Amino acid sequence: QVQLVESGGGSVQAGGSLRLSCEASASDYRSGCVGWFRQPPGQERERVAYIVTNGGGTNYADPVRGRFTISVDNAKDTVLLQMTSLKPEDTAKYYCAVTRTSAHDVCYNYFLKKDFDYWGQGTQVTVSS
């Protein structure tokens, strides 16, 4: 069982930046696929980005590509999501999730299906105009 804890959410004005962190209770994610997802108020959960932690392959959803960066901080056993040029439409609860695959194409398919094994409780991001 892997427990995930997100942190770093908050309220910012449009154009601002935030950095989210996802910490895992176990080191299993080191050879896994870690994704960030978000759920705006009253809407379905959306894909944001994923990273294959052993190898570093990444992919981003179109609405965030070029503004968000996902990375691994191996020293702290965390996956980071650096968010810049934030827009009001980025307002959502952000979740990290992990699934045990180190294959980029498999990770991509899980990302498309939003079908990951373990999920965190989420952290709220609010962007005001």
C-alpha cells in the first residue's frame, strides 16, 4: 500500500506560480509512473501531467503544456509540479497518483484512462483574476 500526500496548494493571482509536491510513503514509486490530475468544482477529474520516475519520461495535457513542469526530487522522494502563468481556469483540487509501471507507453495509457493504483487526498489551488 502506498500513501500519497500532496502539498503546496494555495491561492494566487492570475499569472502567479505555485509548486506542488507529492510525497509517497514507500519508495515503490521510484520505478513507477506518477501522475498529476485535477478536478475543478463541479467537473470531472482532468489529466494534468505524468512522469516515469525511473527514466524521467514526461507528458502533459494540452491546457498546461508549456506552463507546468513535472519533475522528480530524488533527494526528497517527491514528485513536483511547478505551475507558472496560472490562469483562473487552473482552479481545481490537484491530486497525485501512482501506478507501478516503468514503461512510458503503459504509463501513457493509464494516464489517458485516469486509471492509477493509488491516489492522494488532493490539495486545493485557487487562481483569482
